[in-house]
Amino acid sequence: MNDLFRENILEHHRHPRCHGTLADPDVTFEDANPLCGDRIRMEFRIRDGVLEAVRFSGQGCSISQAAASMLCEHVEGRPLEEIRTIGRDDVLDLLGIELGPVRLKCALLPLKTLKAGIWGLNQWPDEEEGAS
Amino acid sequence: MNATRATGGGTGTAPPPARTAFDPRVVRAAFPIFSTPRPLPLVYLDSAATAQKPQSVLDAMDRYYRTCNANIHRGVYAIAEQATAAYEDARRLVATFVGAASPREIVFTRNSTEAINLVAHAWARANVAAGDAIVLTPMEHHSNLVPWHIFAAERAIELRFIPLTGSGELAIEALPGLLADGRARLVSFVHVSNVLGTVNPAAEIGRIAHERGARVLVDASQSAAHLPLDVRALDADFVAFTGHKMLGPTGIGALWGRRELLEAMPPFLGGGEMIREVSLTASKWNELPWKFEAGTMPIAEAVGLGAAIEFLERLGMDQVFAHDRALAAYALERLPEVDGLRVLGPPADRRGGVVAFTLDGVHPHDVATVLDADGVCVRAGHHCAMPLHEELGVPASARASFHCYSFREEIDALVAGLHRARRLFPR
């Protein structure tokens, strides 16, 4: 379990990338995990099918906040069609850890928020892929 | 009836320790989970969520299944009689344990939640009308909020709340005002908060409510397991509690209710066992308490709860409570050593063995994960009390809670783990 606090996660937690708000967002979306009170708000600026800018804010555990930071850094500047294919395993690869079912929700909340904000997809990314 | 008692530690292995010697290390030896080999010793500080089970409880359930498993109140053959006797023995043990006037006042349920839902469905539907009010508190577990939300939405019932004080206790001086217009039919509140540890003045609340014509429901989920509970001294009408926090198995709990109220209430669930007579289009209800026990009940679990109660009675609930409170006092003394730690709730002399806290700048999930690396189990989250956390202005908290098998060195391990969390997540 000490693995959960690998340096990359602590580093993103202490110094989150893409943190804050946008002056002129096209979409703003907020979601929460009621089980633990994690909350993520994301703002997106989209131009010609590209996610030009993304910013997040919120509160929660180091896993949810680090996952948001890593995910935003990963998707900013990419075409939407590419972002749409991102799934559970991609987030876990970014984090570089394995997670039990409870903490998995923490890690996937940012991706859920992103997909709900841009495409209105409102299910957990692991359910989408038929896993649980 | 030539019934074999399947309950009780009398014939089981590892009998509970004698009443006179309360030593948590001796008590702990009766709980096999602590001697199960694992990489790190188990520091279990989550007894408010569910308690560990002594060998005598496991044995009683095992013995029931091995020797007399049969459906109750139906078969006339020997093991069916034995199973029925074991189940009804358990009810008698519960009745004595909580000071009920008769075992008929003890209705077995799945847990406290089901017991509260039983009152919401069977009693409230017959006794609370549109325009009436129900008084609750902000420190309720969701199990004593959501059933009333559902009911209030159905009937246009007003929900009122006894306010909290700054120390996380109930401002009961506000209660007479909440009852003044005579519209409140029920005051339903938690005896011991599962987050703050606050021991509420149940008898006083009961007296004030009764003086103004309201009925009283006490959620004793945390108290039945940890302090001497006497339902008649509480001045309540209904008391809900659950077996798995009382060292018993999951899937069994109970509602105590005043006999005349239970008699007058319509049933809760319909089905087998709860009826006296059934025709194609109508039924007559069984007598108490079976009127409220539809379908095959968790028989082995009731037997296990009976054994748990025998175990607790041999320890003495006064000693269990004194032990819990001493641990809470020690935790309250040690925890503030950790930089940025804030304890929620009142001083030790007004709480049970529950201590919830926040660590500034560290999410409770992260606290619990750091502690887990040392084998220390604490709960993190809102502990099924979201409105309370809202009221306290924190999104979540971490919680350590104790039982008869807990000891001081485990709190030392908790504090050491919290120092480690602080170093990992500097302020």
C-alpha cells in the first residue's frame, strides 16, 4: 500500500498541473464521489476538435487529485477523438499503481468528469469497459 | 420440550473470560482474527463499523448448523424443535440484555436500519399524518435520516432538528421549542454518535418528548454494543440495535418496542410466519413478536447474537464501557501531538469509544492508506453521516473506534502512523 504514495503521485498532489480555472471555458463540469467526498471541477476550451485548454480544481485524496493533474496534462492539446479512447487502464498507467475497488473510484473520478463534461457520458469508466 | 441449547458459550471452546478479570489481552485471546497469521499484527480500530467475533459466537453458529439446522416454528420433529428453542432462547437473551419487560417486545430484524424502517413503515404510517412533524438531529447516521426522508416526502411531514453545540453535543434546551406546537409525533435520535462519540442524554430527551406527547425512537447501534443499556430507563418507545457491532454476526439486529405500541401496529413485511390465518383474499396477523418476522429469519445469526450477548454479559457492560472510555481518553490525550490534527466531538467524559479526527491538508483516505501500511485499520469518509460532516464544515474525517479487545498500545501505533502521514504530506 505504500506504493500508493509513490513520488510521482505525491509530486502531482503537491504541485498539480493544469490546476485552476479558464477565463473563457466552453464547457464547465463538476462531479463528485459521494462515498468519499472527492470533488473535481473541470473547465474545457475546445477549438476545431482539439482540447485546447483544460483546468481542474476540487478537493479530495491524493489519488484523485494526482489523477486529475496527470490526466489534464496528458489530454491538453490533443484531438477529442483521441481523448475519447482513454480508459481505465490508461489512467492507471499514468498513475503507475494498482488499486482496489474503493480507491479505483478515486483514480477514475477525473476521467469520469472529463467524459461527462465533453460528451455527456455519465458512467464510471470501468463500467464502460465492462470491468468493475 | 427436550431442546438442546445451541446458544451460549457454556459448551463451546474458549469460554469468555470471567467477570472479575477485565484484561483486554485476555479478552483478545478469545477472538481468533487476532491470532490469524498475517504479515503485520492486526491493529483493528474500526469496531464502530463492525466488531470482531469471539470464538464462542463462531462455535454457537457452527454448532447450530451441525446439530439442529431446521426451519423454526414449523416442523414438529426433534431438530426443528431444537432450532426453534435456540432461536427463541436468543430472543430471551436479547430481552434480558436490554431490560425488556418481555421477549415479546423483541422483534428480530436484519440490523438497526431495518428496525428503524419497521417503525417508519408500520408505526409512522398509522400514527403520523400530513402536517405533523418528526424531530431528528444533525448527528444521525443515514439509517435514521433516509427512512424519514422517504416517509416525509410521501406524507408532507415536516422534519425538525435539535441543533448541535460547538462541542458536538445536542442543544436539548431547544427541544421543548421544537415540540411546542404539538405537531411533533416522534423524536428519533442516536444514543451514541458513530462519528462524534457523543453519548446523548437519552432519558432526558425521552422525558421531554413524552411530556409533550411525542413518541421516542432511540438508535442504539453504537450504545447496545458498548454500554449497559436499559430500554425502560431510557424512557423510549422504540430502540433499534444491530448484532454485528455487539460481537455477533452480520444479518441480525433487533427492534425493542413497547408492547402496547407493537400490538397496535400493522405488520411491516408480509409473508410466511407473520400470519395466523390466510385465505385467498385476506390474512390475520400472528401475535407478537412474530407478526413482524416475515419469512425465514436468520436463525444461525440469532443464535450467534445470543452467544455474543452471553460473552458481553460475562465481561460486564459497565466494564466494557469504562474500558472504551479510558481508551477514548487516552486517544484524546495522544492525538493532538500530531501537527494539524483536530479531534471532532466532546471531551472523553461525555463520549464512548469513538474518536473521529481530521489532519489538516491530508484527505482522510490518504490518512487511512498510510495507516493501513502499518496494519492499522481506521475508517475514512463520512461514516454514513454526510449532514453531520456538512455541519462540522469538513468533507470527511478519519475515525478510530474501540471495543473490549482494544488496548492502549494500538493507539500508540495509530499516533505513530499519523506522524508518518504528516511527514509524507507536510503542511
